Amino acid sequence: MEARPSRIECPEPSEHPEPTNPGRVLDTERVAPRDATESVTEQLARGGSRDDGAVDETYDTRVKIGEALEGSARAIGDKPVERSDAAAICTAEACAVGGGAGRGAIPGGVAERAQGAVAANARAARGEDKVTMADALTWESTMKLPTSEAVTSEVAAAAAAAEAANDPRGKTDPLGVSAALGMAAKHNSEHERAA
């Protein structure tokens, strides 16, 4: 058996490490706002700045489908997953993979998990045993769904139609999945008009 070294030498980190991702550029020495009305957060949301003051416009700031689903989980996290929620999630996932409403699904994805939650909730004897929206969606959505698909008004409308069609009252939850997708679509639409 080999003797272990008593000390492991690690190289010193470079004073100015090279960026590995050419996306947002953030110069930590120049994060001061351009004027008194702009916060550092607003500047970073625009993509940071370089020494020449140019903003990195290539960063996609549109809200993606997975992000909107996670937003709905944060808004109504303690709500048990219902059939209408699962239908809206299935539609959103289908749109995210590019198949359109009712066509695409990811094996082991958020739609499958939501449908499993509905089945488990139907068998649950007590309310505290039910699977919640937070259990079904938080962190899973952005990890399992493609990150390139932004929420559009068509995606939001398809999810709202699926949610209403599977709700016993024929309505959508004002804080639910389709509502979160609707808010994201509105944000993305306003962002595109401003650009």
C-alpha cells in the first residue's frame, strides 16, 4: 500500500480567470449603475457590462416554459395536484419539446410526474398525504424540460384550455399553471416589443 502525501499542492487560481461561457459578461470591478436611477440588479438583468460599456444583448431573457411551471409551484406549492393541473402541465411539456399540445412527452418528465401525483392523490386517505404542486414541479421543470422554448401566448392558451377542460367547474385556477404561463407569455411579449 502506498503512503499518502501529507500535503496536496494545488495551483494558485489565476487572478483573472478566463470565462468558460461567453454568455453574460460581468466585470466585477464595474458594476456601478450608469445613473442614479438604475440599480445594480437592473444592470445585471440586462446582461452586465464590459469595460467599453456595451451590454451583452445575446443573452435570452425570455421566460421559459420550465421556469413558468416552477413559478406556479411557488405560487400554489401546498395545493394538491389535481387533474386540471396535470392536463395543463402535460400541454406545457408537449409545447416545450416541440410537439404541440397533446403530442410530445418526456419519459419520466414533469407531465408523467404530475399524472402520477393525480393518481396518488386519488388514493390518499388524508389531505396531508397528497402530493402537492411543489412536490411535482419545484426544480424538476427546468432540469427536465428543454431550455430553449420560451412561453408564448399560444402555449398559455393551450394550457388554459386543457386546464379548464379537465376542471369539474370548467375554470382555471387564477394562481395555477395556466395563469403562470399567461403571465410569462405577457412578459415575453412585452420584452419582444421593447427590443
